[in-house]
Amino acid sequence: MIPDPSHPFGQQARAMIIDDHPLFCDALRLTLRAVTGIEDISAYERLDPALAAVQAGPVPDVIVLDLNLPDVSGLDGLIRLHRSVPQVPLVVVSSMADHRIICAAIRAGAAGFVPKHSQRDTFRAAFQAVAAGQTYLPDDIDMNEGADVPVTDRDDALARLGQLTRQQGAILQLICEGKLNKQIAYDLSIAETTVKAHVTAIMRKLGVQSRTQAVLIAQEASYSSLLQKAP
């Protein structure tokens, strides 16, 4: 069945907004209802209670996230949220609409990016694309153009680390602790060949050639503390 474009997520869908500006949050709630047909929309001003809510359930069908929140800034919140509910599309709606920030957010797991000043038609196009399983970017953004220029070294590291699965993240943490493949296999109760395959995938996603380089990227992003904060 072809979905109704006026209700791309379905009328029974749930949405969550995480934004600490009450007036914009109210406006965004109205916009979401108009362009998606979603009526069940929860809103949070901080990341931590939003994370607790998605963990408790029910899990929303789409999450709208601002990058700057009272308890987190930059890509940290996006990484934690994506790691918590990787199956839920995350749409970043932010006034931080620099080309590098948009590219970094998409690489870190966002399904779409909409600048806060956008018109309603842009929001409609974004949520229709995301509902169809596509990635939405502003018209003037090319992921291949200057995407290798990080906002900061830490944001670049976070964007790379955001590509890792939960299992790969756990293995990288153990690598950072100096453990060998055999020890990692024992700790995680998996085969050593599986660990080796994950290590290869980790290095490919991080764009590095050695375990030492992978550790340096993790250290740049304070990856240990990031994992500890994740639910």
C-alpha cells in the first residue's frame, strides 16, 4: 500500500521532540501534526529524561532533536540517542546549520537535518523522505563536498564512532582497556574469529589502519564517558 503523503508515518504513529525552547517546541508540535498527521507527540527539554522515556517505552516512531540542550551539546546527544534506539529515525532540527555540522550529524546517525528557519514545505518534504527510509538533507548540501572537514576534532571523532554498532562499541571499549582479542572474546562470550571480524569493521568505519589509531579516536571523543552515560 502506498502511504498517504499527508500522513507519512501513519495516524497512529508517535513522535518525540527534544528541544529546550518552549515557543519553538510548541510551533514544531503544530508543524509535525500538520505535515505528518501524528497526534501523539511528547516533548522534553533535556536529553536524559527523553532517554529514560524511550527506554521505558513505548518507543516513538520518529524523534526530532535539537543539538544544543541544557544537559548536552554538539553531537553527544545524537550519538547517545542513536545508540539507545538505533531503529528510530532521528531528525535534527537546529539553528546550527553549517555545512560541516549537517554532514557530521548525518554521519553520526541522523536520518535527516532541517534548519530551524525552514518553511513548512521543507518539514513536510523531510518527514516524507524519512518515513520512506531515505536520508533528508537541505537542497544545497552535498555530503561529498567538504564533508571531510570536521567542525572540531572531537565532533569528527564522534561522527565516526556513531557508525559503530553496540557490539562494536563494546569491543572498542575493551580495546581501549588494552585487552587482546582472546580476552575480549572471553569477556563477551563470543568466538575470537568474531572479535577479529568486528575489529576489522571498526577500523574500516573509523577510517584507521591500526588498533592504536582507533584508541586515539576514542580518546579524542571521550568515548568511555560517552558509553557510561548511555542507558
